[in-house]
Amino acid sequence: IRLCAPCWTCCLLPNGQPTPTSSKHATDMAVSANLRISDELKEAFLAAQDGSQRYLVVRIEAEVLKLAGAHAPGSSEEDDFGTIIDNVAEHEPSFVLFRKDLKEGSEERAWTLISYVPDTSKVRQKMLYASSKKDLLLKLGASLFTEDDFYVGEASDLTYDGFSHSLRKATEAERAELLTEAEAAVQAEAEESTASPARGGGGAVPFAFDDEVKGALEAFAAGDRNAVEIKIHPKKEICQLGALDGSTAKGDLEAGIVPEEPRFYLLNYDGRKTFVYCCPENSKVRSRMLYSTCRATVIANANEAGISFDKSTEMREPQEINECLEVDEAPVPNQIIKEVSRASRDTRGKRRLRKKFNWS
């Protein structure tokens, strides 16, 4: 879909922004500009598959996607990236098809689309480049490009560090940092309800365990330790051994529990093994989410080490530890008898549900 100059002009305010009535034009254009790709660009991109070119510069001229430049590989990928800024016009948009160095046997995609659209560009140019990006990828072969492209609005942002960061997959902890506290709390509750065996089981999310934790689990299973404290490294997402001594007496547990951060405790007292998830109310939401996600994994690894728990419970404060270690009394179920009858009054009333409780 192409816009004629008069049509585009009538859709803009004096400041260059689209008018409210131009939304249909903008939407149509954003779907697909349907621009043609020059034969020269197609041939150059095909030839570059052998690694002979580090990147190709593409510009839109007369509503045709054309090859505007090429750069052969130099000393390094990073040094080559630094030359892009010299091959694009500071205030004119361009596409850059950048080829990364991949290790032998890698299944990653080598090409990444870089959209350099300066903030100072004209509105029509911004819309034209945004709407032609999909066509460019499809006609050259979308399967050759990474799923995420790199968008740059200022020349100062056209850096190799920014490019590399945009393509790196964020870890669970980094994704958690982007959530608001409310969003993180909701996600933590959802993950806990599906991951916690105490609530019906579910798949465990893989977390690594260091050698100290593995040794402590083996000692706990063999009866050589009464207590194991497990903490999670917030950035590495590795389960590590906490400071609680393995021979801590039952009466000294409260003093040894960390009061401000979540922890997992494996306790063996009075012949009973108990798993305790301590989640203080004042701990960070991000930490609570991380520990809730890891809970099922810790229990699964303990089971693999030969540990079978008599009880799995939670607490919020160190003062609750003795209550966690108590033996729960089995509840006595009350028999509920349900009877359905018509309304006793002389009308055609709705059926009513009556419950009778047998307390004996």
C-alpha cells in the first residue's frame, strides 16, 4: 500500500505528527509497504552467505529497497560493527544486514537486521521503514535472521555493546528485575501454586546445586546432619549451602534462622524429617518469586538424594520454627448430609439445599 504525497500531507499536523483522522492510513501503511527489492540487493545478499561480507547497508530509494553499501570482514566482529556509523547518513534511515561470527556447529542464525531510524527523520520515512522491515526479511529469507532485531534511534546508540546486549537472552533473575512489585507478587503466587508439591505437585524448574549443597544433602540422608540451610545466589541462580550448622540443636534453631531473607531448611529432629520454606514478609518480592520457583526443585533433589520428608511446611518468622516441627494432628472429617427438598411453603418455590452436620 503506497501513499501519495497529497494524501500523506493532509494527514499531518503542522508539527509533523499524524492527525487523529490519519489512523487508518498509518495502520494500512504499518501492515506492509509492499516495496520491491532490487536485483542487486538480492544477488549481494545471496553471495554474502559464504562469509565474504560482514554487513550490507540497505536504503529505500524511489520506493525500492536498494543496496547502498557493503563491508567485508575485518579483524573482528566488534571492529567491523564500529564502521557502520561511517556508512550510514546521520539523519537518514537505513537498514543494516549484519552477519555475526558463529562457532562451528552452532545452530544460531548468523544474520541480524539493524534498523537505524534517527529520531530526527521525517515522519513519513519512519513509517516507511517500519512498514517495509517485514517485507525485507521475508523476501531475503526470514529463517536466516535472528528473531530479535536491533533498533537504533540515535547515532550514539549504534554500538557493539548495545547490539550484543539486545540479542542476549535475559536470565530468570534479570527478567524478574523488570517486573513491578505487584506483577512479581502475582507471578510468584502462580508459580508457587503450580510448582509446590505441597499443593499438588508439578514440574520442577532446573536450578544448579553447588558441591557443598550436594554433600550436605548426602550427609543429611545418612543421618550425619540434623540441619541443612539452602540459599539461592540472586544473579547466578545457583543453590548454595547456608550458614546454619549441621549439628545445631533443636533449641538453637530460632537463633540460627535468617530473619530477613527467604531460605529452605531441611531439619531432622525427634526422628522426623521436615522441609521448611521460610519466606519473611519484609523480604524482596524478587527474592520471594525466585525461591517460590525453586522450591519444587530443592525437594526433588532431596528426594533423589534419598531423603523422604514427613512434613513440608512454610513459615514467615524464625519464631515459628518450633510450630513447624510439631506433629500435625489428623483432622476428623465431619459427615455432611445433603438433602434437596421443595420449599415448605405452599408455593412452587425453587429447590433448596439443606446441609446437616453430624458432629458425633
